[in-house]
Amino acid sequence: MLKHGTKTFLDYISRKSEYALCWFLLQSLAPMNMAQIPVMRHGLSHVETYDVTSDELERIESEGADVGFDFHIGLFCLTMATSFLIGLILSAPPPEKLKTFVVFVVIVVVGFLAGGIFAVKWFRSRRAFSETIRRIRERVVGPLGEKGNEVRPAELEQLPSEESGSPPEPEARK
């Protein structure tokens, strides 16, 4: 089985162990039917929908992107400035490397300034984003139908449903 000089005993053992592992996995997975997976579906009792204008949708997109960007940049700048400040506080300023000390001080000052600006910008835009969502949710849907025969949204559930298909034919006039 083993030829002298071509393969070692360890190669033979590792190949046998790989074969045994593959055989074990195939035997343990073989009873499973991978073609059909049982799915349990749970229905929703009701779904609320809101009418949104294209302007509001664009505002939500831009404000949502700005809120996340401002938060991450502000958090990064404040974290970096705090780390460099801790380094400055815990170590004595090097007398021969004044440029390194100046760079650390500049990073701390710029980091706190930029972090503060982005944090304030994030806080304000977060409020504006929440305000847009609140305005959409508080929008009241008016009555539907023709003038004089209005139907309120609560009464829509009680109306009989019609099958969709061809449009109704116009009534003949006398």
C-alpha cells in the first residue's frame, strides 16, 4: 500500500483521518432533506401605513444619512482627542522632541473642536429627523368619497369589497 520513498506514514494517517471525517459528516447529514425546509408563518393582525410625499422622503434620506455621519465623525474626533490628552497628561513633555509635543497638543485641540462641532450638528439634525417622522405619524387622513357622501377611515372597514377587474360600465341616462 505504501511505496517506499513516495509517501510518509504521516501522509497516510492524515489522508485516512480526512476520509473518516468526510464519511462521518455525510452519514450525519444524509437523513436531512435539504430540498424542503419547514417554515412557520405568523400573520399580522393589522398594518399601519402612512402617506409620505416625495419631499418628505428625500428629507428622511438626507437627514438619516447626515445623522449617522455626524455622530460617527464626532465620536471619532472626541475619542482621538481624549486618547492624545491622556497621553499628554500621563507623560512629561520631552525636552528634545518639542515637535512631537506640539503635534500632540494640536491633535488634542483640533479633535475637541471638530468633535464638539460634529456633536452639536448631530444633536440638531437628530431633532429634525425625529420631527419629520413625528409630523408624518400625526398626519390625519381626511374623509374619502364625494362631497356630501364622505366616508371616514374608520368606516372603510365596514364597506363591502369589490373584486378588481374591468371598470364598471357607465349608467345609461334617461
